[in-house]
Amino acid sequence: MIHGPSRQDPTKALSDEALVRIVRLHSGEAGERDWAEFRRWRSISAEHEAAATEAELLWSDASNLHRDPRTGLVKPGRRKSVSRRAVLGGIGATALALGGLRVTGGFQGILSDHTTGTGQTSVIDLPDGSRAHLNAASALNVDFSPQRRLAELVEGQAYFEVASDPLRRPFDVKAGDVSVSALGTAFDVNRNLPDGATEITVAEHMVRITSNGASQEIVLNAGETVTVSQDGLAGPVTDTGRSAAAAWRTGLYVAESRPLAQVVAALQAYHEGWLVIEDGKAGSLRVNAVLDLRTPDSSLDALASGLPIRIRRLSRFLTVISSA
């Protein structure tokens, strides 16, 4: 078992392998030989034992996981009316499990034109002179033709600075079922929100937003924000100011009465392991703070000092946040 700071922390590869083994053992198809093999595997070294214990802890809290419908990968966070068997169904393949049990990116991201890893950001010069700033753990596809300029945000968050185009081609950003059309503008698209929602914030000029679930188009002006649910339903348009949308590009996260679940989702892109909120009460707490994205553990500690929450670091790769 793992005890205190003297424990042997597992490598990422061993942690991933242990999670794959735990999923298989609880798939309903494992026999005694499979369990015996797992016991043999975990006894190889203290590091193997630590990885096995970490995987068991994560499994015991499996009600806090969900299967992302966009990527097919298992991620932190609840979904409604999902059983443990349903959560983990369909992820028996080794490649799938290794690709997504603990990290935020998916296979679509791996195959994308531009990607960033955990804690990495990037600035992409697009063919028309526009720029895309990719936040950490993000993926972007670009499709420019004589008729259109299309960017697809597959995962994560991006800030777009749109250049005027002599061919007068529209500049559109696709984020799942949400489409954002630039009207001579700079704007931010964020898919890191809980429950598959997408947030759009305009820094300059205007954008036009459409989605499968919206009854009409929405036009956002500079300084305005709207959140579109995974079902395509748009929430109210709010005034957030331009600085908050751009803050992450300087390594900061500005939370102005944000639910803790959204704040943790932003920190997740900079954290090597899982950040799991154990209960809805904690996730709904409102946060007013400026946090350093580059030091997510210190930012979590700062949140704990001002909110009624408890942070348990069960391993190097698993942190559980709950109501105090």
C-alpha cells in the first residue's frame, strides 16, 4: 500500500498500464487467472504496487468519471444516470485505454493539424495572416480553400485574431455542434468547460454563433460571453470584459464568480494527473480569484484556503476535491 511521502511514485507508463488492467478485471470477462496475473504484476516492484493502488483508488471513485461522447475517452466529471459499467464500457482496447484514461486529449487531437500538450501553449500563423493562440491540451484543424476559411477546435481552447481577407472569404470556427463566424474580430472559444459545454467570448468587434440546438443566431459584441451546452442550447449573454478571455495567454486564469468546476477544468489542462471533483456541492461553489495556470497545485491550495473544500492528493496522478 502507499503510505505518505516515502511511497514510490509510479511512472506515467506504469500508471496507465495499471488502469488498463483494472478496467479489464472489472469488465465482467476476467477470470481467476487474470486476477492472479494482476497480483503477480503488482508484486514486481514498489512502483508497480503504487501504480496498482492508484488504479484501485480511481476505480473506487468511478462514479466520478464519464465517457466523452466526442472522443470515446474516459474523463473526470459526472454525467447523469451513468452506471459504472456504462461509464467504462467499450474501452477494453489497450490503445484506447492508454490514450485517454488519465489525460484530456483524444485520438482526434492526436491526428489534428496543430496540438499542444499538458501545460503547453502555441501561437499558429494561419495561411491568411490570421493567428490562433492554442491553450494547453488543445487540438486544432485548419481547412482553408478559395471559398472559405475554416478552423475546427477539436479539444481545448483557442483565441483567434482574424485578419481581413481580400477574397472576402468567411472565417468560421467549428467547435462540436457550435459554429462561430467572425465579423472582423478577435475572440476566444473554450471547450474545457464541464459537461461538454462551449464558451465563446468576444474581445474585438462581433461574432455570429449558430448551433444545432439554438432556435436563432446569436450575435456577440466585444466584451460579451455566451455558453452553449452540449445539447446546443445557448445560455444568457453576459458582460465579462475583454481581459478575462485573454488572461490565459499570459498564464493567468481570471475567475469572476465562476463555478469551481469550471476553474478546475481550466487547471486540468496544466496538470499532469486527474483533478476529480467528488461532489456537486463543491463543484458549484463560486470563485473570485486570479490563479496561476502554470502552478496548478499551488492554485488548488490557494482555492482551498478560501473555500470550504478539501483536497486529497491520493497519488501523483490523482487529486480528489470535495466539500470540507
